[in-house]
Amino acid sequence: MATIFSRIVAGEIPSYKVAENDKFYAFLDINPLAKGHTLVIPKREVDYFFDLTDEEIGEMQIFAKQVAEAIKKAFPCIKVGQAVLGLEVPHAHIHLVPMQSERDMLFSNPKLKLTAEEFAEIAEKISKEIVCRN
Ligand code: AMP
């Protein structure tokens, strides 16, 4: 059965899309640690991040870098933090979180509750800042 993230890529489940190319897709995490918390996924369905090929990890990281740069412009922060967990959804993904302090990367923190309008505004703000270099 397709993962929830593959169903998002297929358009069967809605998402707040931030960026996309032929191999990767970026969208807002629905339970964000901070405004701008984004997930980057490969369209190819692989559970464990480190089971992706070397080439895929390289390309995914370059795509994530472009998304992180856009997040930082849209939501000024000290740095955009990156994390790979994958204990909840069995489809490899990178979390990108704008950080004002180290605490913003604590996944045990309470998540923000945002309205659909707020999510849509955030996604649009980030997507406008995407500069695709490939
Ligand atoms: P983890 O697998 O532990 O890295 O966590 C999976 C992440 O995916 C969590 O932060 C969830 O909030 C997020 N998530 C799960 N379902 C969706 C969805 N339908 N849209 C956006 N984010 C989701």
C-alpha cells in the first residue's frame, strides 16, 4: 500500500506544497514545530533514509538546500535546522525547521496549531522564495 506521502505526491491527499521537481517534493509539516517547518521527500517510495542511493541522497540534499534557503528568506531565523527521524511515516523525509534557538528542534515540543489559511500563506511565502538551480 502506498505511504501517506506517496498519496500526497499523487494528489490523493492534500498538502501545502512548497516546491517540487521530477524526483523530490517539499510540503509543510502538518504538526509544525515552527512556522515554516517543511518536509522534503523523494517521490520514489523508500522507508529508511539511508536506504536511498548515494546519488538520491546527494540530489535530495541539494533540493533541500534550495528549500532551506527559501525558508530562511521567508521566515528570518538564526539557521534552518535539518533532522531525519522517520519513526512515524515510513517514507524517507528530511525535516527543515527555522530555528531561533536550539529548543526549536525538540520534537517533543508542543506543535503549533495553525488554520488552513495560515498554512496556505506560509507555503506561498516560502514557494515564492524558491530559486531552482537544477
Ligand atoms: P517522523 O516520521 O517521526 O519524522 O514524523 C513524520 C512527520 O510527518 C510528523 O512531523 C508529522 O506531523 C508529519 N506528517 C504526517 N502526516 C502528514 C501529512 N498528511 N501532511 C503533512 N505532514 C504530515
